[in-house]
Amino acid sequence: MYFDTHAHYDDEAFDADRDSVIQSLPGEGVSLVLNAASDLNSSFKTVALAEKYPFFYAAVGIHPHEASGMSDETLEKLRALASNEKVVAIGEIGLDYHYNFSPRETQKEAFRLQMALAQELNLPVIIHNRDAHEDSLEIVRAFPGVRGVFHCYSGSLEMARELIKLGWHLSFAGPVTFNNARKAPEVVAAVPEERLMIETDCPYLAPVPLRGKRNDSRNLKYIAKRIAEIRGTTLEHIAEVTMQNGINFFGIE
Ligand code: NI
């Protein structure tokens, strides 16, 4: 059985068939899903999905793309949402210097405010980091009391080692299956087993052989298979350890 530790079923890409896709998951071997929010509206939808489906859990937060729209009121609403028992993390939060949809300083401020919220609420965080490795690491180091996961990890092996030392987890998605993947397989091979998680980031980042199509959690097996190949183990073993790691990380009973 699989735990998809990062999905976006609130995304409009699922508007036409959301319930039927979600209902099909347990029958396809996906027994747990963490839905990660991207803005306030998405945080409300994410909590609603977690309330509707027993095997869904929620992360609430503001993605760096949306950092410009964040206010004190946003933070208050996130704090209130996080009191729901199905909310098990703050995310996804972080920095994106690839698209720069929000100014860098605004992104950093939203990131810090939400790290502080996670610390206050004693919740783990889910980090989105794109082309912002140094600044992401600097903010992570500034909050030694906060634990988290770098989702769809794209940094160097050196940075991975640093994060492992700090007690953090790394999660991998469809890009590990891409033919041009270079860094990720090297990191996948080096991550200690107890710090490894897997995710689809659906509807984005469909793995090979479905690259370019709409993604969903049923495709997690392709990611697990590639990770098993890289680490010289079985698909079943990867499914089992990443399930247990996800349960421990998010504190799911
Ligand atoms: Ni995501």
C-alpha cells in the first residue's frame, strides 16, 4: 500500500471527476493521501477534502507563488484551520526563484511567518524550493525547532546531507523517472531509508511513462519502482518504508 505524501486534489484539473478519482485510490493500492494547499482558498478546500475522506490528511499554507497576497488576516485564518484534527502540517511553503511570481523579499517574509506558525503549533512543514537553495537553507536553519520535508527535492547532494543532519526528510516525485534526471537519482541513492518519502505532486509532474499527462496518486507506483531500482531494493520495500515514514512524520494514528 502507498502513501502519497504530496497531492493537490483541490486543483481545478480535478473539477470534472475529483470524487471518482479519489474514490478509486484505495482499490489501486493508495491508502493514504496528504493534500497540500497552495493559498488560503486551497487551504479551505484541502481541509474539506480531509473531512470528507477518512484516508485524506491536510496541510494548510501559502505557496511562495501566492506570497504577495498574504496578510495578518491570512495567518489568523491558517491558524484557525490548523486546529482541525485532520491538519497535520503547514504547507506548502517556501521559495520559488524560478518563476518569481512574488518578489523575493515577500516570499521570504511569508516563509518565515509560516515557519513561526509551525513552531507555535508544533506541526511539521512541507517545503517548496525552486532555484532558491541557499536562502531556503538559511531560513530552515533559523528555525531549529521546526522539522520538515523538502518536497520534490531538487537540490544538491551536499544540501541533502545538510538537511539530513538537521533531522529533515526528503521526498521525491515524477522527475526521478525522467530520462534526463541527473542529480535526483544520486540523492535518492544516498538518503537514509528512514528519511525518504514519495509523492506524486498531482496533477503536476506525471512520471514516465505518463509524462505530460494529468497525474494522480495511482501513478505513485512508477515513482516507487524507479526509486527501488536506484536503491537496489524491491518496490514492496519502498512502498512499506515510505508509508511508515509518512505516518511517523505527519503523526498519523
Ligand atoms: Ni505541490
